[in-house]
Amino acid sequence: AYNVGIVNGTSKTTFDPDSPVTREQMVAMLYRYSKDTVANTAAALLFTDAASISEYAVPAVAWAVQNQIVNGMGDGTFAPQSLSNRAQLAAILQRYQQKNA
């Protein structure tokens, strides 16, 4: 995954494989895997907590919203720094798979 650019590590010198994955990291990895591009990142700004989405993850979140892969948390937030859980990952992967079927 690192060699093909899906994961980048948590810094230039740290990979941190035992750390939990945040929601923005999960979406960023799927976005990189898809090799899609996004021209307009405005969709990421629709969340009330858009300012807390890391800069690297903004295109990924916008892509995921535009492709109906993520819906947010139901309260208008994306919760980018919150840890992802199995149910969220399963739902996101299912939506991605349906999009690409």
C-alpha cells in the first residue's frame, strides 16, 4: 500500500501501523486507492466541522461525498478526527463497491 501511494504514514519519518485510523484517514486511503480525481472540493465544506478536516484529506472527503460514499454523522458533521469503526468502514466499502460494480 505504501509503495503504490495508498498510505503515506503519519509523518515523513513515521508510519505508525498500530495506531487507530481516523475517519479522514480512512476516506483518504480509499480515495488514493480509487485513483479518481476531484476538481471541486466544495462538497467537503458542507460539513459544519469542515475546518477540522486536514488539508490533505479535503479532496478525499469531497470525492467521497460527491460519490455518495460518505454521508457524515447525521448531525451535519463529518468528524474527521474521530476514530473509524468497523460499521463505518463496512458501510463505506459497500458504497464504494456498489459505485464501482
